[in-house]
Amino acid sequence: VKMKQIEADSVEVDAKKSVVAADEAVAAAAAAESNAIKEDCERELAVALPALETAVRALNTLKPRDVGEVKAMKNPPPGVKLVMEAVCVMKQIRSDRIKDPNTGNMVDDYWGPSKRVLGDMNFLRSLKEYDKDNIAPAAMAIIREKYVTNPNFNAELLQKVSLACVGLCQWVVAMEVYDRVAKVVAPKKEKLKQAEAELAVQMATLNTKRAELKAVTDKLQGPKDELAAMVKKKEELEFNNDLCGKKLERAVQPNGGLSGEKSRRS
């Protein structure tokens, strides 16, 4: 009876093993796909990282006095004004409308807003904490059209003019590079998010089936252990019976065992 029960339970265990093995193969494939997408995203973003790291280092070297020197400029060089315009665009700060002294026409002027921005005590921190993953498309379109493609928008050209503007120029360039790469990576990130969600569901299902397999395996192990103990006991009994039979056989043999002992006594 016990043997039949073990055989029946073994069939159930084998069936669950097959199901779990199949689900493990599916989960492994899903995990490999998710990991491949993740690595692809990381490779794409790696293009932007050097520029970002350079910009962060440049901002970290700036002191409030460096920013103050730019703010104090009465007649800033064109390169300084160009960089500060770009910073204002990135921060979505509107220009002032002033009258051009040469033509008398109303023109956009960013130097007034630039000085107000530079006067903000949290100016540098606002750049370090800038939400680079959600840059306004309109702002970035202007940056690409008017600034990063302008040969005068160059950190090296600003080296002798303003240390602060070197860092700010690098920051704007880094944001443009990151935004460009992020636009390519965004759909892949969304695909990764979906793949990871699907994998989580698959793993939850797999773990449930693994738990079921363990339960039936543990259930089978008890009878198996009992049967093994019974078989061992049976083998021990057979061995002892065989041993006793051999001893008895030797004892009743002529000129040996008990017969020999009786002869000596007589």
C-alpha cells in the first residue's frame, strides 16, 4: 500500500517538476531580455556621462564670488552674455524688452534677467539639482538652434574672460547632450519598465509553483523515509537470520561445534 502511495505521489511530483522547469525557462528568458534592455540603456547613457561629469566638476569648483564677478560686470563681453542667455533659456526665464539705443527698436535683452538670476543665493544649487530628465522641449529647441551650434558658445574661448561662464557653458552643453541621448533612451526605459513588471509577475507565479513543488516533495519524503527504514530493517533481519542459520549449521556438523564438545567430554 505504501509503495503504491509513493508511486502515485512521485507521479505528482514529477508533473510539478516539469511545470516548474518550464516556468523557470520562461522566467530565465524574460530576465535575459530585461537585462539586455537595461545594458542597452546604460550604453546609450554612457555617451552623456562624460559631459555631465565635466559639468558637475565645473559647477563644484565655482564659488559665490565667481558668480558675483559676473553679476558685477557693467559691460559684459559678448561670450558672457551669450552663456547667460542660454542659462536663462534653460531656466525658462523671460527676457526684458528694452529699446535698442542704436535703432530705437524694442529688442529682447537677457542681461537684466541674468543679473537677477546670478543674484539668487541658490543659483549654483539650482543648476546642480536641475531636472535634466524633464527639460522643456521648447527651451531645448532654442538651445540647439541658437547656442550649442554657435561657434562662439565655447568654454575654451571663455577661459580668459570668466571662470564662472566656463562652468556654465559646460553645464548647458552637458544638458543638451543628456537630453539628446535621453530622448533615444526614453522608449527603451519604458520597454525595460514593462519587461521588469512582466518578469516580476512571472517570478511570483514561479515562486508559488516552487512552493507547491516543495510541499509535495516534502509530503513524498516522509513515506520514502519510512519505506527506506522498513527496507533497512528487513535487510538487517534477513542478515541476522542468515547469520544465525550459518552458526546453527556449523554447530550441528559432525566433529565440530556441539558434537565435538560432547565427544571430548565423554
